[in-house]
Amino acid sequence: MPAHKIINDEQLLSMLSQGKSRKDVAVFFGVSVVAIGKRLKRILPSGDSILEKHNLSEKEAEFVRNKAQGLSNVQAVQSAYNVTSLQSAKSLGTTLMKKPEIKQSIEELMNCQGLSRRYRVQKLKQHVDNRDPNISLKALDQTFRLDGYKAEDTTNVNNYFLLNEVIAAIQIARDNNDNED
């Protein structure tokens, strides 16, 4: 019978909080990604216990689950609440995201899923450094959102043309770098 590999829980959690992927952690411990997932299920609190800890209403808890799954504020509100308009959903989403217990619950749920803030930032950096300027600019936009920056809801035509000029300049600079190599 093969010997069981020992996974150090503290080291496992530390590596994940440092932004390591589950695959990287599995390789480090010499086990499968599935084994890492099973271990995390045993040592991390369940999503329900996180939500109960913060005394959220049923609708708030549903909003938190939706946000942790990647839905926008509006989509999460529309799924969890009976809102009649897009404006109501936007307003309620903004209000909910200002509550510290909502923010904390979302962060904890994402951590339980192996999506710590540090891991997300590292993944985002990979996209910022992407050779495709469209991907790179979209990733830059997401980095601004992480810091709380929100673009205006109205589209400014001048900004559109400026953005296209930036994309063209990035492409030219990358082409020049490729030709020098």
C-alpha cells in the first residue's frame, strides 16, 4: 500500500494566500490537485458558516454568493432581490457593497475558493503584460476597479479615439521590439 503524502495545512494556506495556484501547491506537495481541493474542504470553513458568522439576511447572503461567483453588482442584486428596474438594482448593489459585513463575506468566500486578493492581482498582472493590447487595456481597466476607480457611465467619443491611438502606439512599440530581437 502506498504511503500517504502529508500536506502541511499552514504551509498549504500560506502558499495559496501568496497567490500560488492549486496546481503549483499540488506539485510542491507531490499530490494531485483533487487532493489539495479535498484538504481545503476539510480545513476551510464552509460558505454557509461564513455567511452565518456575519448575520446576513437570506437575500444579502444570496447577493454575496452571486458576487463570489463573479456576477456584477447589478446581476447579483437582480438574482437575489425582486427589483423592478435597472436603476434600482444599481442603487441597491452600491448600497450593499458599502456594508463592511458584505465586503468581508465576499472576500472570505473567495478565499475559500482559492481566489485570494493576491492571487487575483497576480493573475491580472499576467493579463496586463499580455502582448495583445486589447487584453492588456481591459486588464488595466480591471486594476483601476480593484482600487475603487469607476469610469463614467457616459461614453466620451474623444476618449474612444485616444484609446485607439494608445492601442496603435502599443502595437508599434511591440513590433519594433520584436524586430530588434
